[in-house]
Amino acid sequence: MTHPPAAADFDHVILTRFSVRFPGSPPVVDDDWLFYRWAFFCDALASSVARQTVRTFQWLVFFDVETPAWLREEIDALSPGLFTPVYVSSWSSLIAQQAVAEVASAPYLITTRIDSDDAIARQFVADVQSHFDHQESLYINLLCGIQVERTGEVYRYDEPSNPFISYVEKRVEHGLPRTVFYSLRHVMSRANADVLNVVGAPRWMQIIHGSNIANSVRGVRVRPERYEADFDLELAFSRTVSGTRYLRERIRSILDLARLWIMYPHYVREFRYARRLYLAGTTVLPREDIDPNYTPSAFWRIPGSRPLFNLIRKIETARRLRRNRLSRET
């Protein structure tokens, strides 16, 4: 592991989208949705960023220009000394580039993307910066993380080119930086530059909520005590678990993962690829061509299987919602 030079040698900017929309999309005006996401932002991401072991970074959080007054008041109360709110009418790579250019002037730049409803370990920023070595163009991917379900259960999960990825670049005079959002799809990062895949202790946390497959559990149940010291945040999750309960939930998580793999076979390939990367240790993965139109496969694309897929999906969603509800009641 390298050690970062003086912070004046580089700027580090964390980028988070909260309620921004893509061109042509309507603004988010549902107060219930905004309140729901704001609670996650405060309890998970904001609290974890505030407790980083190093403070040599800036944090830009992007909001829609039509953000309601009540939320603007909440933002104004929380943001001082923690993040800079940026109000935009739509989202694009150019928007991110322009915003970063206004706050960064060092000869090198690190940008990191983090979703508004996730969290990072106390050492996350320090670990990213420790791998800075004046690279002209390089992604830094901290492979190892955990997932926390609304039931409070914790799962280990490794993800190549994940949504916590960072990008190091040498600034070009009179030009906008590329930033980590040069590709809006984090899975396409390796198509743009080499990726330093870092293997170590889990440094990020995905918060699982809703029924979207993008927010589904893809790991195996683990004991939370192993990670409590590294993740210092306000979000409530089960920090201890009895042996009997842990065994029961671990078996259930394996069965849940098997169901997911049947519905979405590409997650099997992702798991095997992540495992190979983990066993290989920290290493640089060279840039490679990736089909920009690539779409993961699912078994419902097999002719005649769509009705069965829909039935399984409906049962799975109902089962998880019921489990989450029972957990909150107890």
C-alpha cells in the first residue's frame, strides 16, 4: 500500500446524487419519498461521512432545483461543515464535471461516487487516498463490503466495479476533469481506464430497502460484531445475534441467494468473478473493451418462462416485505 503525499498535491471530491433527474424526467415531488430517502441519507451516509478518519476531502451532494422548502431547510441545517449542496435541473456527466471544476484546482484529482442511501466505513476515504500515487488515469475499487437489510441482518458481499468506485486523474490545463461520472454506469468503468482492485476489510455498506432487484441481498449472512467498530453511523442494525438465530438466518440467506441466482444467472458469474478477484489480492486490472449495450441475462428471457418469473418475483417481494414488517413490529 502506498501513502498519499501532501493533500495539496491532489483534491478529493465525493459526489452523491440525492434527488436529481435525468433529462426529460419529471422532478421528484413526492414528499413521502423525499422524507424516506432523507432519513436514510442522514442516518447512514451523512453520519458515516462525518466520522471519517481523515478530513482531506470535499463532498458535493446534488439536489433537484425544485426541492421543496421543507427539505431545503433540512439541507441548510445539516450541510455546514459536512457537504456542499448543488441544485441542478438535470443530471449528466457534464454537470458533475462542471461542479467539480469549481471546487478543485490541484494538479491531481480523486473523485468518488456514493449513493445517497448507502454508507462507508470510517477508514474508507483514508484507504482510497492511500492508493494515490500520481496516476494519470486509474479507477480505485474497494472490492469488499457488506449489505444491511431493513430487518437489521448483515451480509458480506464483494462487488467488482461497484457504486463506491473512485477515479484518479491528472488534471489537464484549461479542460474539465473527467471525474468518476465520466461513465454514468459504474459497471462500465473498466472500459475507460485501468482499475486498481483493492482487497481488504469491508469498507462500504449497501442499505437494502424496497423490492428493486438492484437493491437485493446478494451476499451471505455474517456476524455483525466483526464490522461494528469500522462502521460508525446512526442507522440501526442488529449489532449482536445469538448462535441459534445466526445459524437459521445464515441458512436462509444461502437459500435466498440460490433463488436469486436462478432468476438472474449473471449474478452467479458476478459471484465467481468477485471470488477470483478476492483470491488474487490487490491488483491492477487493465482496461478492456466492454459492450456499452450489455444487459445482464435473466431466465425470463427464455421463451415461455416470463409468467413463471413474474410469479416467483411476486412471491419473493411479498415474502421480504412481510419479513421486514414483522421485524419492525418486534
